[in-house]
Amino acid sequence: MFRRLNDVLRPASPAERDSGFSLVEVIVAMMVFAVISVGVAYSITNSLVLTRESRAREVALNLAEQDLDLMRSQSDWAKVVSADKTTVVVAGARYSVTRKVTPVTRTDGTETDACGAPVGALGAGSTGVVQNKSVTTTVEPEVRRSFVGAVRADTVIAPPSRLNDPEKGTIIVSVTGASGTGTRGVVPVVSVAAAGNGAAALSAPLAATDGQGCTYAYMVKPGNYVVTLSTPGYVSNAQVATPSVPLTVAAAKSSTAKFAYDTASVYSLSYASNRPLDQAVPTLPSGLVTTFAGSGVETLTTSVATTGLVGQQRLYPIGGYNIVAGPASPLCKSPDPGNWSTPVVGTTPGAPPAGAVGQAVAPAVPGTAPVEMGIVQIKNALLRGTVTATLQTTGAAGDPGCALSTTAAPISYTFPPGANGAATVALPFGTYKFSTKVAGLLAVGISSNDVALLTPGSKPGGDVVVLDPRKAQP
């Protein structure tokens, strides 16, 4: 049998036995070896990758739990706060760690912000007892082509019992910026109100607000307090640089002071931006106020210090402001061009074109902000004393009028004496009468014939002059 197998498997000719493998046989053998090698290499590589990914996930989970343990061990409740992404290196591998802390919603369903203050209007409010805090830590390996996703760990941390003293309360300060996120680095000052009603100065100053715009004062004696912010370059949405909120602290309760406070935007105002360039530069009146109106902020009417025709105002940062020269308000409508809704039906020298209507002031963005005004030139032989322009409460020629109240005196603007009996002045839009003082004592009216309109307007009679903002529709 063995001889038979030898004859079948072994060539009979010695020459054939010495000939070796053919090229085809070698190639086939190499292909078989390559397929087997690739399979083995893939299995080894995949095993290494799975081991690495498993280790990365385990390290990420340990880092998350470690961060939660750190928060649980905090003796200072104020330090249980959110943290921006940080990078931790473990055995040469990088991991990003992010922590988010939010107050747990109250059992009565009241919605709270990131500081535990009630969501809603700014100012003072109460949230009852100090809230629990929900802590979520997210860890993600910074590994290229990693199949390990972000690992999350959550917990809820109750405030230490010492914060819930039945005889004392808590002050929560919540500061948000124009973007709706917390304003970091603001240091509130808590002082006793004039009628303190048992309040006492805090034992230590408040810490600066954290990344969520939160800071807290614990173990506060019940009574009346005032929380004030004062950070250089900042302003509130009420356009106040040092806003204050009064609040009352009750025993075993937390009271909140909420602010909208952010870095101010600077507006460089260019008054009488519509002035004719071939005429004398007009003079702004003393007592001129400017109105700034915008979405989500309080309307501000204030005097702006000027040099020539240029002034500067710092405002709460929003998309833009409607800026009007004069006390624009629901009662005083004349200064705001958008209130001149009656189209012009006729033409007089210097008046807007027929059919022109009022157009709302376009919002100005931070930087150079043009402020249009009415401009006239007064020429009168008696023009040696102070010039006064009196805004009429009842407008003429389509002017909506400016009645501040039934008892308030009309608004008057004054200018220094004109040179050589002439004065070029800029005024808020509206209906005016002009006068001057002779020898500094006697007020003498100035005829409308002595007033030349340098911007659109009209003279409907009775020595009144209408400075008209209406423009032709595009």
C-alpha cells in the first residue's frame, strides 16, 4: 500500500522529481498565505483597538465619577458650579471634561434659571428654600477615529444643612448678558437698606459671579437689603451703570436679585447729519436731550455731552437703537420722524415734496450714528442777545405735536447770541416760534420771514416755523 501511494504521489522520473514547483503553484501558495495573514493581522488589530476603546471608556467613566465626587465633597455650596471644557491627560491620552450644574426644578413647578432664581421679570423675587443642584459631567476622549462617544455621569447634590438655618436666609444674585448667558466676573455689593428692619451687614463680601452669572450669600439675617452692581464699562438694560435691586430676606428662605448687565456698546453720535455742506455749521441748543429706544431695553432720554456736533453715549449692547434728537415719547411725538404720518399735500418754499410721509428712524449700530435734525438760519437786526426756540404743544402742517402734559410748560431751547445779527441753529423736528432778548431783558419775537429753512419745513403763518422730517417714499 505504501509503495502504491509513493508511486502516485512521487513522480517516477528522477528529472521530474528535481524540477520543483511551477510559477503558478508559487503564486497560488502566496495568495493563500496572504489571505490567512490578512485575517490574522485584522484579528490582532481589532483586538488591540477594542482593548484601547474599552480602556478609554473606562478611564472616561472614572474621570466623570471623580468630578462628581469632587462636587459632593465641596464644603462651600457656592463652588458647586458649571465648568467649561478642560483637558485631562491620562497615560498619554487626552480627555475633555465638561460640567453643567443646574438647579432642580421646584416641586411646585416654578421654572428657575441657572442660578436658581425664578425665570421672568428682572429685579427682586423669592424662590423659597435653597434648591438642590443637578450635576452632569461629560467626558469625551480626544482620540482620532475613536468609536467611544461621550460618557456622562449625573447626580443631584443637596445643600448642606447649615445653609438652611431656620432663622436665616439666602441671597441669590443672577446676572445675565445681552446674549442671555451668564455674565462672569461681576462682584455685587450687598448693603443694608435705609429701613433695614433687622438686616445686618454681611460677614464677608460676595464672590464674583461664575460662568453662569451666579453668586450667593448664605446665613443672611432677615431684613431689607440692596444689591448693587458696579463694574467699569458695564451697563444694565435700563441704561444704568450702577443698577440696584432692593430685596427682603426672610428666615429659611432665599431671595433673588436679577440683573441684565453687560459690557456697554459705544455710539458716536453725529448730530445734524443732514445739514447742507455749503452752509455754516449749525449750533446745537442748550438743554438738548436725545432719546434712545431699542428692543428689550428701557427707553433712555438723556443729555449727551457734545463737542461741536459730535457726542458719545454708552448703551446696553443690542442689535441697534433708534436715536432721535429731542424727548420723543407717546406724549411728545414731534421729534420722532416716524410719527409724522400725514402725507404732505402741498408745497411751500423749502417744504418736503408733495406726498412725502414720515419714515421711522433706522436703527443705528455701535459706531458712528447719524442723528437728523431741522436746521434754520435766523437773520434779524435785533439778534444781539440769547435766541430762544419754543416748541409748540400743538403742531402745524401735519406735525403730531408735543404735549408733555396738561400742566407742563412748553419745551424751549436757547442759543448764544448770533454773530452780526445771524445764527444757524439745529433743532429737534417740530413746530417752533423764535424770540430774542433785547439788552438782555426784553423778549422780542422773531418773524418767520427772518427764518430761512436749510432743511425741509414750512411756514404756515402766525410766525411759526415747522421743521419737517417727512421724505418722499422711495
